[in-house]
Amino acid sequence: MIDSIDRDNFYGLAVRIVQGNFTTFVNNGAIKYFNLTIVSMVMNCSPFITLWLASYYLKEKIQD
């Protein structure tokens, strides 16, 4: 089922589509120049990078 897209949500959706395409392009380029093991380790570290950025920029406290 396909629903129509509201004009209010179009800009956010377009940004997300461009971001997803750019990420795929960068990941494929990284695999070309680096070992697959290194690329997968860096890609799987993204939650930790997000945690660090949130604690640094947003002054969030990291809890156990």
C-alpha cells in the first residue's frame, strides 16, 4: 500500500533519501580501499560514536 506524502514531510523525506544514498556510496567506496573487516568494525561502532557525540554536544550523562 502506498500512501500519499504530505508536503510538510517531503523535505525531511528527501533529506533522508539523499543521506541514505550518500551513506551507501561511502560504504561501497570504503570497501574498495580497506579490508572488509575494518569497514565492518567501523560501521558497527556507530552507536558508540553517537553516544560520545551526545555526551559531548548535548551534555548528556551516560548511565549504566
